[in-house]
Amino acid sequence: MIFQTIIGQKATKDQLVQMVAQNRLSHALLFLGKEGAGALPMAMAFAQYITCEKVNGKKNPSAAEPSLFGEPAPSKDANDTKVVLHDACGECAACKKANQLVHPDIHFSYPVINKKSGEKPIASNFIVEWREFISNNPYGNLYDWLQFIEAENKQGNITAQECNDIIRKLSLKSFESEYKILIMWMPEFLGKEGNKLLKLIEEPPAKTLFILVAENEEMVLPTILSRTQLVKIPALSDIEIEAALELRAGVPMEKARQIAAVAEGNYREALQLILHSEDDWQAILRDWLNAIVKTGPVAQVKWIEETAKMGREKQKQFLKYFTHLLEQAVRLRQMPDLSTMGSSPEQDFASRLNKLCTHYQQEAIIQELDKASYYIERNANAKMLFHALTIRLCHIISNNSLILVQ
């Protein structure tokens, strides 16, 4: 994976290149970025950049050595200066191996599960699945990974055995590259056993690089956090996501613009929205609100039964879409001029939401939707969750009775 394949993040790419060019590379880096920002692809591209033969000036290593047959070594021009390359070549042997995730000096660590009772799993046991997962879904999240390895409801962890394996790997000499690199994805799942790595991180062997890739800084062990240099990976802009959807996924321009607005800087979310783009979230939401403010408990129970049958991802997408419409409603309320710049079904629905409830009520609903999304991610019972959420929304908007029927 090279920098060119990473969506956006130009400033971060330039920062990483300059760290290498100016010899300011710390032995332990923390790539911190929210889901879908591309922190993991960035870490992998950076590892490939470091190991690239052309970046390291090893395009033809034998050229600088005396010939076996007695010819003198070529002289070096004192005025020669090293050209700073801003990306890996993608063509040398090291790049090809790194791109296929088989480079012997680039190691990976990530949350894994016990396949059998009493088993002590390590990341290497899942390396074949990992390579396939990253090749098909480089912007995937932890939920995607655990589903890919058929974890079901098991919790992924980075175990003490994994820490021991990391220490063993990094104590060996590098095979081909100047550096030995460990990319640890989701160090948030590294418990107290992660303290085993402290000495290795603080005093690593020469030319050893740790790259931790995290989404939540607060969940990383403070003892490890204090020993790393922070590299922030900002959320993607709507324009960057829109362009990526058009060029990579072949999404029409207008649809890409709508999806980018809902995705809120999360490319993984944008891809999920494409998968569910045929779902009529607006109709589902209209039925729900009508059941709450007009038709009553029977309609509510029917709606809850149907919604509970959706998968977790669809339920999250629906709640996210509702939040997006409420944010649109707030913008319309604060900037009335937007309504004069053309109308759309979303804008019309958002204006109806403004008639249904006040700004304070909309804020309360958004908070409830965020809580519901949180519990869905943690396998809450869908029927109970949507039943409770329906009751809460009924209380929040009970002072109004606008019917959202076209």
C-alpha cells in the first residue's frame, strides 16, 4: 500500500515523509484517527515507504561495491544529494512484499479470539485471514474484522501470549530491511498484560519501529501512551469522500454527495451506506414518527417488530440517517436562507422536523439516538432497545402532533 492509494490526508503524508527525510523518526508512533479516517492504511503505507528500496537508496546496492573481477568501485560525487521521494515506488521487491503483507520485517498485531476452549491465540494464527481482510476492506473497523473471522459474540483481545510473541519477533535481526516494524491495530484491546511491552517500547533494539493504530486515545494504556509520539489522522472531508466514491466505487456524483454528507468523514460508513442505498430510510422514519405522534401503540409495536429484524449494521445506518436529518433541521432553523437555495426531499423532511419539535427537543432526540447506536454496537436486544427508544421519543415530542405524511 502506497500513500497515493490513501484517500486525502496530504498534510499527514507530508509530515511522515519529512520525519524520515530529516531523521526525526521516533521509535514508537501512535497513529490516532477515528473510524474510517484511514489510520491503518496510513500506517501500512508508511511501513512500506520506510522499507522501499528506492526510498532508502538501494535501487542497485551492488553498484557501489568493488567488482568481483577487480574493477574499482565507482566514485561518488561529493555534490550528490539524496533526493527525497514522497512515496514508495511500489515496484521494488520490498514494496511488492509489503503490498501483499508478506514482508518479513513488517509484523502485525491485532485483536483475536479463542477458537477453542483453553486456546491461547496470537495474531500469527490469523495472518491468512488478516491478509484477505485488509486486501478487501482496508478501511474496515473492529466489528468487520471480528465478523470476518466468525467471532460471533466473542470479544477480541490482544493477549499476554501475543505480547510474548511480539518480544520474540522483535528480538531477532531484520531479514531484508534496515528496520523491523510492528504495526499494532487497536491497542485499546491491550490490557494490563501490555505492560510486558514497556521495556521493549522504551528501549527497543536498534532500527526497530512501533506503530500503534488507535481510535480512542483514552482507552490506550497510559504507560504505553506516554512512550509514543502522536500522529493525528483527521477525519476526511466531504469532498474527499465524495471524490473517492466517484472514482473508486463508481457512485454517481449526486448520490456520492448525499452519502458523503451523511458519512461525516468516515469512509467505511460511506461504503456501508452504498450497500444499503436501496433502503428507503425516509419512509421507515416517517412510519416511525407517525406511529409515535398519531397511530399509537399498535403501530409502534408493528414498527418495532419489523425494525428488530434488520441486522445491526442496518439499524445503525437508520439511526445515523435520522441524526443526519435532525442536523439538517438545525441548520435550516439557524440559516433560513438555505431553504431558498432549492429544495430536496431531505430538506423538505428536515423542515417538517422543525415543525414537529423545537431545537431543544431535537437535541434531546439526537442524544437518545447516539445512546441507542452505542448499545446496538454492544449487542443490545433490538426489540427492547427500540421499544425503549420509542417511549423516550414519544415523551420528548408529546407536546406536538404534526403528522409527517406526504
